[in-house]
Amino acid sequence: MVAAFDYIIVGAGSAGCVLANRLTADGRHRVLLIEAGGSDRNPIFRLPLLAGAAYWYRHTNWGHVTQPQAGLDGRVIKWPRGRVLGGSSTINGMMYMRGTRADYDGWGLPGWSYPEVLPYFIRSQDAPHRAGDPYHGVGGPLRSVQATGDNPLYHDFLQAGQAEGAVPNADFNGARQEGLGLYDFNIRDGRRESSATAFLRPALGRANLTVWTRTQALRITFDGRRANGLIVDRLGARMPVAARAEVILAGGTINSPQLLELSGIGDGARLQGLGLPVVQHAPGVGENLQDHLGVYLTYAARDPVTLFGLFRPDRAAWALAQSALFRRGPFSAVPLEAGGFLRTRADLAQPDIHITFVPGLSLEATQKGQGRHGYLINFYQLRPQSRGALHIASPDPRTAPLIDPRYLSAVADRACLRDGLRLARAIGENPALARRKAADISPIAADLRDDAAMDAWVRAGASTIFHPVGTARMGADDGAVVDGQLRVRGVAGLRVADASVMPLIVGGNTSAPTMMIAEKAADMILGRPALPPCDPAKG
């Protein structure tokens, strides 16, 4: 007998956990949530300081890599994505960031303007430190807290930035994004807050929610042109499962378009070339790939106030005890607490780079990983113009797709990173921060003598900031994969609700926007009216 549910959600990540919670809340619908990975109970996912290790923990990672990137000297870039309950929200840096009004208004889609998405951000959020602020919520599932910025290097970085013209900003998710300050993070009582801890765990006791881990979706099944279920591999056994109402893809920017193509939805010629039957010719599947590309400036430090000193065995033991017993101390924070959003040129209408300071030489939380006392300044371009693509290479679901972000293929992106490099270097060389410097590690002044040298340095060292979006683009045109209701165009009973539907990448981290998409999707799926628009700027 085939197991049957009203809704099947594919992927228990940032979006899938939100959907599982919201679709089962009233008890009327039977929901199956499937996840290819397993539990998120490993301590590496609990302690915020271990985010740098969680990124790369191979047992809970899809371990994707890109094709060689011509714009990055032919390098292959690692793309970690969470293969675990909570998905990438279980392995990310926990930074709570929404993007700007212009980002959502720029999508140009009814229902997705900034005033229309803000209520969903607010509904999700639990930010007691911002109680009474019209841009924020209190009492929602997703806790956010503001960093304390205890390390003195954060203060020096902020002072240096302000000396170079940056304005202070105490809330990057409020009335304006521009400026420097301390970030908000998804941390609850000293522990990581993921989509799994915030949304899924409170719903696990509901009789109408079933969660299958270690279960990979192999393909979507159809009755004519209507999706009616999946073929899955559950714990090594291949089996069908039926959806009476809808199949909802929430596998993310890589897995969702991969499953669409495996199921016959994609460019018809491409699919036929792989021997796959075509259900719906949809050439936009896998296209429009966008990501944030980061640049890292590193410095040796004069003073022993960096992460390197924390991981001397006796200090590490004490810090770990503080976290275990009192849920405070360095293990209860993410070591990238200060930064913000800056314009590299005065004529720009809004910030074009996101800059962050780390009081260490990497996020790897070990003495070996740090190597020596040092600190880094990282920045990335907020709205790159380069566009890539992602497509299956084989009809075998276990074969990784071909990922080609085509980093720096747009001339404007290279110019932005040069401008960002000049600004980041100016902050790093400002006396407020430079007094902490023992030496440049990378880049040294000789690396930056002219535009060509800066371009070469960026090509040699830039890497992903882990924010891929856009491969199942939402829109009203023929090239869009899903419509404004997130329904896959040309078929019935099938939606996509994750970061892949973003038409344009948002100016900031993508975890909270992905949860917002899932919040809106839940109302759409259940036929509920959208939350009333909210625009605090207009009163």
C-alpha cells in the first residue's frame, strides 16, 4: 500500500521546516517532510563559535563543488550546503539579515514588494531586544539577538570605519541598511537557532506531521500534468509516496532545480539528450544562478586578543565550561559580530558592499586553524550582475549537478570588487585599527599597485559567501519557472518555495529571506489571505 499525505515537502532546510510547522498548525492536513540527511543533534551545531567547523562537517554536507571558474583563475570552488535537519541554517553563520526595501520592490512582482513581505519577517521573528520597533517582531518562532562585540578589535574596526566616513547603524533590518555596527544573530540562550530548532522541533509532536530523514527524492511522479507524489529512496529502499494536494520543493537553489530536471521539467532538448522524458519544457530551470563572492584581507596582530589565544587548551576548557554551564562566553557567539553595509562611491543610491570584521584569521575555531594572532576584513558585492547556471549531468539522482556560477563574468562586478578593496584597505590602514597590525598578510601593498593587479589578486583568492539563489526564478514571463504563487508553470500540484525562486539576489544574507518565502508560501498553499502590508516608513 502506498503511503499518502495531503502535502509532501521535499527538504527540511531553511524553508522546509517553516512549511512543516505552518501547514500542520491547525491539524487539518497530513504532511510528510522528507530530508536526505539526518539529525541535527551533533554538538557542533549547537555552539555558535563552531560555525566555521559546521560549514565543512562532511557528514552533514552535500559537498558540492563548482565547475572550474574562468573568472577565478580556473579554480574549483567548494559549495557547502546542509544535508541535515535545518539544512544550511544548521551550518551557516547565523547572521540575521533581510536585505533592503529596494531588493523586494526590485523583484517587480505583485505580493512581493517590501511592504508585502515585511509582515512575514515580523511574524517569524522573536527579537525581545527590539520590542516596540515597527520593523521587528516579538513572540515568533525565530529568536534573534544582537551581538555584544566584547572583543576590543570590534571597537577598533568600527572606529576605523567611521573615521573613513561610515555612519553608525544599530539595526541593519530597520529603516535603513547603510552603516556599520553590531549584527543580529539567530542565537537563543547561547545556542544556535536554526529553522529546525525554531520551527520544526515545536511541531514534531503533531499527529499530522511525519518526518522521514535519510530519505532522498529521486523524482516527482505525475498523473497527466499533475504532480501526484514522489519516488524516494528511504534508508536504501526505493518506494513511492503519494500527495493528494501538492508536492512542495524546498530543497534549495541546487536540489530543487536538480529534482525538477530529473522529473522531466526543464529544457526539453537538454533532458532528451540525457534520455529523460519531457513533462514540461521549461528552459529557465537551473538558469539565473546568482551568488555572493567574498574577498578576504588578513593581517597579523600585535596584541594577543584574537581567536588564536582562546584555543590554548586551558582557555578553551574554561570557555567551553562557561558555555555549557551558563550559556555565555566566547563559545556562545559567532566571531564576526561587527560590520555593515557601505557605498564604495558617493554617487551610488544604496550600499554596494557588505563588510565584516573577524578577530581571527578564519572562522575555524581551533588554534591550528588560526595559525597565529591575526584578524581579517571580509567584504562582498551585494548585487552581482554575473549570472550562472546549474544543470544535471546524468539521469542518476545521486550524480551531483554541474554548477557554474560564472563568477566575475560581468565587468561591473570586477569594478565593484576593486572599489571595495580600496575601501576595505582604507579601513584596515586607518590608525584606529592599524595600531593593532603587526604586518599585512594578504594582500600586501605590492599586490594592489593598479587595477590589473587588484583584479589578479581577487581572481586568485575570492570565494563564495554561501548565498546561491535564483535557479527556479519566480516571475510572470515565459522564462520564469514559477509564478507569483510559487506554482511551477505548465503543471499542477507542484510548487517551489525556497531561495531558488528569488528573481534577484537580496543585498545581504539569504537565510531569513528564505524563511520569509516559506512563510508566505504557507498562506498561499492553504488559501489564506496574505498578511496586510506594513510600511513603517509611511506611518
